[in-house]
Amino acid sequence: MKVQASRRVSCRLCDGRDLELVVPLSPTPVAEKYVTEEELNDPTPAFPLDLYMYCACGHVQMLDIVNPAFLWDNFTYQSGQNKDMVNHFEDCVQKICRRIGSSPGDLVVDIGSNDGTLLRSFKKRGMTVLGVDPAKDIAAKATSSGIETIPDFLSMDLARKIRTERGPAKCVAAFNVFAHADDLAGMAECVRHLLAPDGVFIFEVSYLLDIVDHMLLGTIFHEHLSHHSMKPMAGFLKRHGLDLIDVERVPIQGGSVVGLAQMSGGPHCASPTVGELLDLELRRGLDRPETMKTFSERIRRLRDEVGNLTSNFGREGKIAAGYGAARSGTTLICQLDLGKTIRFIVDDHPQKVNKFSPGHHIPVVPTSELLVRRPDYCFILAWIHAKKIMAGNAKYLEEGGRFIVACPEVTVVGWNELSAL
């Protein structure tokens, strides 16, 4: 497939054109495109990751858009493989069903349903479920497991077809996909068309304030076209006939927001949490370009600090590895200039072991190799699971290895430091 990219010139939420570059970043290969040995000589394109802000509303976004057909082809991430995510989805479904008074038989449509993990929690409560996901292999797997999934991108034609054939939805969900769509206005119109008059739209997005506060550099990759905060989101939903009625900050993925919206004038009461979060964003200046430029400067200092740490590795004969062939890893390797420092990456994902990382072609080997090869240092690339990874690899530390965590600050952890985590 010839990889193409396009560039938009207006805000994804407001369509305004007063866009300001606030976080310049190095061009990066697409995070999930690990390559086989036979593909090593094929060119690997790198695309911009720069973040812009539309100053009138404060929305932070990427303007360079990689062809979605390429992004989602052979996509490997599956929610059900992450126990924390499974538990999080179950908790969210329990809360939403209690909040809206759901009944058996009510229709739930999940946009970007992945392997059906979220819908499985609705289904076990007797609700009728339907997934929509463009990752064809994962969609097929979900359907075969009992969660009917349409292998396609959501469009108005598809939304009309679903409503005609199945009726209106009591709940439309979009967990960790509302950041993925370039045409958010089109998606919002599809959601509104699918919803019953008393229905709700529940969505989850990585939260910009957490990205800034916790230096979540690894959450910036090409699938994430938008980095949401609630002030621009509330205005956007209102313009599309939807009212934001509830928000909850959750720790999943390093820091996210679960939002709830209904048709304008709908029957559900609004929670004070919406106003409270909007006030917090105002106090923190989350809609000001200066805030994001300060974040950008922190990334530059982080890159310098990592460079100072690794500059003598070669001369001293030190070997460094990476832990976790995660989507975040590609960003961290490129932005922190680790491509020539990390010799190999350990991971047990069956679709990544014995392949090579995008761009720098770092080999991926089983995690058992950490104790066989015993690198002097191991950068944790799967940043979300840093504490769990270190606790589960105490033997590596006991034998003299050291883990390096780069975000939110550079920390070197050896055996003596493990107990303090």
C-alpha cells in the first residue's frame, strides 16, 4: 500500500484557521507498523507529530493525517489483553447503566469497538450490542466471539442503515476513538442520528491536562489526531445538538476523561462535575498556547537529559534495551533520540516478537531474553505499566540491571531503589 498523508488547515472542532504551532516534534514512523526481516529494506515513511492549538477555542490537535486505511490495517492492539482495561470498562458500564436506567434489549452501539470488550459488559446485562470498527481482523475476531461487529468506519450512510434496521440506540459509546477521527463533526452528526431521544453518548479520551502534568509524551502518536480538554469539547458538542452532562477523570492510560452527553434538552440531569472541570481548566490556562509551549520546552529538556545520560554508554561498553513494543515506544524512541542506543526490545506480543521496530529496525525478542542478555540498562517504553514491569523483573535488578523511566522525569531504578517505588 502506498502510504499517503494529508494536511488540514482548520480546527477539527471549530473549523477556524487561527492555528498556532505549540509543540514541534520530530517526524515519526507510524507506531504500530513493526516490520518483518523481509521488509527491512523497504522504505519506512515518517510523518509529522507537531501539535497545534486553535487559539479561539483552545483545542490541541495534529494537522498531518496519515491515510486511515494504512493506520488501521493489521492493527494489533486489543483491549481484552489488558486486565486493567477490562476492569475499567466493566466499571464504566456499571455506572452508565445505573445513571441512565437501562433495560434489557436496549441497543448499544460502540464506535471503534476493537475486540468487543466494552460491549461484552453491556451484553451480559441483557442489552443488544453492535460494534463498528475498521480494523477488519479484530472486528472479525469480535464477531466470532459473539459481539457482532461491522468492519468499517462509521459514516452517515452506515448510521442511517443501523437506525433503520435496528432502531435508535439507548447508548452510543466511543472509548479512546474520539481522538482518532479527522471528521469529528461528521462523527458527532452520526452519533446524534443514532441516539434515541432519551439516549446518551459516552466517550473516553486521553485528557490534555494529564498529558501536560504527567509528561505523557508516549500518548502522542499518529492515531491521536486530537488531545482533548473539556472547554472546547463542550462547545463542540453544543454546536451539534448535544449537551455535556457529566465528566469523570480516570487514571486509565495515564489520565483520561469519561464524558457523558445527551441530545439538547434531554431528560437526564447535568452533574456539577462539568462546571468544576471547566473551572479547573480555566485556572490552569489549558486553552492558552503558552501552556503548551511550556510543555514543549519540558520535552526539549527531557531529550537533553536522556542524551546526557546515554552519551557515554558506547564508550563505557554499556548495553541498553527497551521494554515493551508498545505504541508509545515508537514516539519515545524518536523524540528522545534512542534509535541508536537501544539494541533490542523485549516483549511477548505474538504479533511483534521476531519483528523490528518501525523506522530504526530494533529487533523485538521475548521478555525472557532480559535475563539471558542482561543489558546494563533497560528503557521502559510501555510507560503506563512502568511500576508493574519493574516489580515483575526484580531478578534483573537484583543481578545488577537498571531500568530507566523517562517520563515524567528521567529516573534510573536499580535494586536499591525498587523498594522505594
